[in-house]
Amino acid sequence: MQYDSILRFDRVSEITGLGRTSIYTKMQRGEFPQGIKLGDRATGWRMSEIQQWIERQAERRDSGRK
């Protein structure tokens, strides 16, 4: 079994360069990975899903799409 790290918000924000409002707006629009509820006031994201999102952004840039 392979394990995937769970990133908390501050790390996701640091990696993506996005702020809280941008992340949650993009999540609502289906443009960003959905968070995983970890507790009453805690959300995390799978590292692999964040990496895939970053790769898709780079592919869009390279293809000239917005």
C-alpha cells in the first residue's frame, strides 16, 4: 500500500501561491481539488491531488489555454 501525505491549508497555500478565498472559490467551481474533512475545524488536501493540479496549470500555460 502506498501512502499519500495530507497537507494542511497553510502548506497548500504556500505551494500553490493561492490565498484562502481563491482556494475555496476554485473548490466550489470544481477547479481545485476538494479538501478532506479532518475534524470539526480542520481540512487537508492530498499531496498527489495538489501536484496534479499544478501540473494541469502548467499544461494549460504551455498549450496557450487560459
